[in-house]
Amino acid sequence: MAKYVFVTGGVVSSIGKGIASASVGRLLRNRGFSVAPVKLDPYINVDAGTMNPFQHGEVFVTTDGAETDLDLGHYERFLDVNCSSLSSITTGKVYRNVIEAERRGDYLGATVQVIPHVTNEIKRLMRRVGDETGADVVLAEIGGTVGDIESLPFLEAIRQMRNDEGRDNTMYMHVTLIPQVGPWGEIKTKPTQHSVTALRQIGISPDVLICRSDVPMPVDVREKIALFCDVPLDAVVESRNARTIYEVPLMYEAAGFGRFVTERLGLENREPNNTEWQALVKSLVEPEKSVTIAIVGKYTANGDAYKSIAEALVHAGIPQNAAVNIRWIESDQLEQDIDPRTLLGDVHGVIIAPGFGGRGIEGKIEALRYVRESGIPFLGICLGLQMAVIEFARNVCGIEGATSQEFDPGAKDQVVAVMPDQANIEDKGGTMRLGNYPCNLEPGTLARRLYGSTRVDERHRHRYEVNNDYRELLKEQGMRVSGVSPDYRLVEMIELPNHPFFIATQAHPEFGSRPNRPHPLFRGLVEAALARSSAQPSAAVM
Ligand code: GLN
């Protein structure tokens, strides 16, 4: 039977609740316990797939094709596990199940209510994570902040879980902000006291308080919190800003929190093995060299919109002891008559990011032309592959009007077109080609060399594909199709053999990267970028 750690947030959002809970998961993993994460999101969308990345950040995709909140990405990276759709529970999903059950007549005439029907469904979905993964610990994070109307059913469900599962099998962890105010930067505990009071009003007394603070918290401040919030002193954990998010588990360990959690949950007292984690953090905080990689995208105003790509780049630098600096470039900018050289002339590598819709497309084409002609290492991801094909079709194959059906449904030369299986789909939610699909890698290609394998599975999220009518022409002109679906119908990867490093994939390799296992395509890009930077140490703007 799994134990449960429930994570709630207090005072304000965006204080790193996801990182805090993923870090607790890492403490358990370092002791050899298996951990299954679950994120409970109070929004009514059935999943995050229909949400705008500007507002909500990246849509994370699981191997089984669920479109989820980006926090699952943190969990996968910190815990080195693959989540499934079970790990994402939304109000929309819960209500859909309840309403479907009501229509089937499952409730046998009962009046269907938030308590017990909705809360029972939430508990069932949470327990299913434990049952199906067989994990020692289920780590359940409730989205939003205590006090939000919409998260109440989730909080009520976790309150009930203590009774159902027993005190020793459940732990409530509250992540809160300790602000500083006034001219002397006085540390204030009142907002934390208030949010704990709000939690208590709904029947939950936190067992642990993770206190996010910019400055060290003196022991008297921790004592005050312990006294007012009714927890022992060692349950008031200081959580200061770290040099890298991956340092947080080590900081918690140093504060004795790993031991506290295992004791509190009645788990075996094991020595943690932090060696791998310490080594990767060392490389991150004491890099020996650095490279700059540009990410060209259309949602760069929200740094979270490409979260997994940014993290995958950080991971890729670790084995090389290299810091990877990211230069964000909004693709619209490249459409404003700005010479791509002024934005990209001094970077060591370029990523063209995934995206939807026509805005910023011409800017990406400008960037790609420059990258192709100037030999800057390039990795194209999903839309990035489609753009590389369009640019090549226009500027190398001479098909002036080459485009994608997505941007111009009436165009003559749709070198990227909707996949046949997608042609008649009208609903937008959960209907793309989603999750893991296999890809065969052609012999003698960069893709095959980087992956070191003949067949790979990668996660997908797209509707459009390279149009097979143009495949021969692209090939004749020097673009290599290096990865194809096993039935040869879909182009999965392309590359340019006469370029130092030019590779693109229809998949989303960023979701599979881990700090301890950087993804081969990102590793390849960073290695090529390092080679470029040592060949041209000050590749100044030409
Ligand atoms: N818009 C493109 C498609 O649907 C690319 C999607 C993406 O980049 N994830 O095929």
C-alpha cells in the first residue's frame, strides 16, 4: 500500500511548489524508494492541451499521450520516472467521469453532490496512481493556492484521505512564502500563519512547512512559525533560492528533511545515495566553459512556454561541464527587417521551437536561411522540422510558395500538410498525434550516430507532416530523411549532411531529457556549439 504526501501552496502562487515537491520526491528516490507523482489541477479544462502557452506555460506530453501541466515535467526530471496520464487529474476530468457515471445510472438514484461523489472520484483517481504504479509513495500536488474556491473539492478529498489511509501513511506539506518588508527587510511570518489558519478551517493541519525565503531564516523565526502553526521545529524547513533548481534536494537533505520525511511516514531509515545528484549539481554551479544557444519561438514572452527545451539544454551541458546560456528570440522580431545576423551572428547554436499557427513563421524562415548558410549548429523541434523543410524547399529547391497547410490551406505547394488520419478531425482537445511513436533511423546518418540506435521512441504532439509528394525532390537537393516511421509513411527526422550540425525532428525530444541522462539530440547540439565556440571564441557580430 502506498503512502501519500500531499502538497499545498500558501500565500501566493509561483513560489516553486512544483520544485519543492519534486525535491522531496528526490530525497525519497535517493533512499531507493519509488515515488509516483500526481498533479491535481483545479481548472475545468479536461487537460492542458487546449490552454494558451502564454498564459499557462508549456503543455507537457507524457509517453502515453496525455497533455498535462508543466509540473509533470519537473517530476519526470527530478524523479527520473515517466509519468502517465494517471498523473494528471483536473477538475474537468473528475467532473467528466462523475457526469458520465451519473448518465450511466451508476449512482442508483442518489443526488449527485460534491461530497461524496466528486471527492470520491478524486480519491479513486489518486489511489489508482498508487495501485497501478506500485510506488512506495504517491506525491500529490494540489495546484493553486489555499483559499481558492475551485481547489476546495481537492482539499476536502485529501482531508478525507488521512482518515481513510491512516495518519502514519499520509503527510501534509504546505509550501509558503516568508516575505521581507520595510526598510530593514524584516522577515514576516504572518502571511504563513494566515494560510495555515485557512487550511485548518477546512480540517487540514500541515505536518511540514516549506518556507520559501530570499534570506536565511533565524531560528527564532522558525520557532515562531512552529509555535503558531503547531508543528515541531524540524518541520519548519527553510527553502532559499538555489543557484540551480537541481540544488534544492541537496539543500533539503542538508537541513535534515530527508530523514524527517522517512520517519514521519514510517519508512525504513536508509542512508541516502546523493553521489550522482551532487556530481551533476557541481557541474551546474561550477561550469568550466559556456555556450549561447538561441531559441527562436513565438511564445518567448513567457519563459515557461519552452520549459522542457530550456531544461534539456541545461542537462546537455552537464557532461561537458558547460553552462548553456539561452538567448530568447521572438520570431516576430525577425520579420521586422532586422538582419538575422544581428540577433544570431554571435550565438553558437540555434533551436527553432515548436508552435501552432502562422504568426512569426516568416521570421523563423529568415532565421533558418541564415543558420543553414552560415553553418551554425541547428536543432529543429516539431514545427522547427516543418520550418526547416519549408525553408529548404523555398531557397534550395526553388519552390517559391512552399508552405504548410496549417498557415495557408489554399496554397499550391503545401510541402507540409495535414496527416491523412487527422484530415476529418474537428475537435481540438486530445486529438493530435500524441505520445510515443517509433522511428527507424537510417544507417550512416547523424541521427543514428547521436542516438546510437536503429530505432527510437519519442513523444509527439502534432497534426501536420512533411508531404510525401515532395520527399524525392528534397532528397535530390541534399536534404536527408534520417528518421522515418516504421511504415515509411511519415518523415520523423531530417538532416543536412553538408552542414556541421543541422538536424530536426518531428517529435519532442525535450520531454525525455533528464539531468542525469541528457537527451542525445541536445547533447549533440551543445557539443557542436562548443566546437563552434572554440573555433570562433568571439564569434562577434559580422
Ligand atoms: N503546428 C504543427 C503541427 O501541428 C507543429 C506542432 C508542434 O510544434 N508541436 O503539426
